[in-house]
Amino acid sequence: MKRLMIVTTFLLFAGIAFGQTLKKSCVIGVHHMTDIVLAEGATMDDFIEFNLQKYIPAFEKALPGVKVFLVKGNRGEEEDNLGMIYYCESVKVRDQYWPEKDVTSEKANAALETHVAPVMEEYDKIVKSMSSGHTDWTLL
């Protein structure tokens, strides 16, 4: 019985500690990647691992208040395509890094140069070219 209580308490704590919710007025940037052309010798698994293990952690370190998720379409128009979801805590957070569409602030550029640029040399060894597009959505 005591073991059951401990396990239950742990599970409840884990659910609270690791549960994620979307905050009202957060910004969600949905980016889709198309026409990914890999460098010679690179695989899609290399691309995915690079994003999960290097790019995303460096990006999140550079820009506090932003979380990034790599996603793969499993149904619909983007089925089997990759994308990224950028979660910004608020419009204010988004605007301090991207004050206008496709414009990165000096603050963000400096942080990205420090944290993300060093890992991008590896990116160039994996990806030859890629197209992407995005839309930002605000949670009402």
C-alpha cells in the first residue's frame, strides 16, 4: 500500500511538473519545410538528429521565451513533410526577436550569432537546399 501511495504521488508530481499548457495570447509560428535537398552522403535521419540535438537546443538557449518543436505531418496536405513549431510566450516576446515579418532584431541576431552560428557549419554538411514558409498564430 505504501509503495502504491509513493508511485501515485510520483506520477501526480510528474504530471504537474512536466505538463505543458498553451498560454492565452502566446504566439505559435508554424513553419513547413519543403523541397529538402540533402548534401551528398547525408540522410534524413542526420537532418532530424541535427535539428533535435543541436539546432533546437542552441536556438532555445539564444532566445529565452521561445520553444521549438520539430514535427512531421502524419495526415493531410503536409503528410510526411517536416516542419517546426516555434512557441513564443507572447506577442511581446516574438516582437523583441522578430519586430516585423521576416525581420530579425539586432538583439536576436547577436544571440543567434553566439549560440546558433557555431552549429550551422554542420547544417551545411547535411542540407544543400530547402524551401520553407510560415504563419504566426496567436492563441485567443
